[in-house]
Amino acid sequence: MTLTGHTMGVYKIAELSKNRLVSFSVDRSIRLWSLETGKCLKQIKVVFKIKDKQSIGSIKIISNEMMVCGRSKVIDIYDLDTGILVKSLFGHVDSVQCVDELLNGNIVSASWDKTIKIWNWKSGKCLQTIKESVQIGSVLCMLVLSNDILITGSSEKTIKIWDIKCNKLLNTLIGHNHTISCLAAISDDRICSGSWDGTIKIWDLASSSCLQTISNAGNVYSLKYF
């Protein structure tokens, strides 16, 4: 099946329930698709409230089918049923590269400004900022495990493990020799990482050891564990 409708390149997708998919394109539109029929169910034009030449850095579906979009410095939250922009969160000072949802429904975001922020998206308040008390680097990917442990990968070639409830860095995994571009969970104690060094690594979090390295023909940009 091929889904057609965007007028420019598609570079972000996220899976929804009920055999649906959401996509974002350089044409600055979000489309909701039926995977049963291949039809576009809804199109949302992204609202840019501030002068912004950049596009979406990350999309994430959260509770009640709200969609979180990270774009240059701003996090936008859309209601997918209505297509309405519900709220914009301001606080980052550089491009927002990744967003995710915590177990309590709050949002966690990471940016090229070398900070990680936790938000109550309903109130619009930033509850917590993790910044350069330790060297974070420009975060390009993140992963929230089911025990609310946060994993981040960054331009400084390392993977960091955070206890966000305590605002504490638990560990740093070292092994890649280029930017960490993507992360995927295998279990709560094992993850895999992809890098621009052309490798995929499988890690045991308990021992902080790399269990396996898989070489790829080129840069690794996305991972999915089945």
C-alpha cells in the first residue's frame, strides 16, 4: 500500500490505534491515514505562531489521541479529532528534537539547547529542567521505559540513563564513535541504539555493557524492535 497526498517529502510518522497512521511532511501538514483503506482521514496545517523557518523535529501520540509536535524551540499539542492546536509550550531556546510521554501523563522534551524539560501539558507549565550540571550534549533521541527511567542519546556520542523523579544521572553508556541518532527498548533492562557511526548496539543496562554490535552500510537513523 502507498499513501499519497503530501506535496513534499515525508519525514516523520507515528502509529495510532484502530489501524491508523499519522504523518508529517516538509509541506508543513499533518495527515491522518487509514491503513485499511489507504485514504487520508484528516489534514492539519501546522500553525506557526512565531517566525520559524524550521519544521517538525519530533511527533508523539499521547493520551486521548493528542499529538505532540516538537519544532524549533516550541512544543505544539494538537487534538487529532478536531485538528485544533490546543496549546503551545515555550521554554527551550533551540530546536526541540524529541518528545515523549511519562507514565503520569506529563511530557518530556529534549533539545539542541542541551536541556531536558518535563511539562504538565494541560497547564502549560515546565515542571523541571535538567541542564548542564552534567554534560548532556545536543539530544537527538530519547526513550522512556515502563519504570519511568529516561534514556537519551546525543551528539556527544554517549547514551545517558536518568532517574527523572530524582533529577539524577544514573549512568552513561560509552561505545559509539559518532552521534547517537535513535533508541529502541527491548525490555526495561535492555535497549538498542543506532548511530551515525554506522552501527547498532545492544546494551544491558544493569551491567552497562554492550552485548552486541551490528554493522550497517551507512548511518543509522531509525530503529524499531519487534
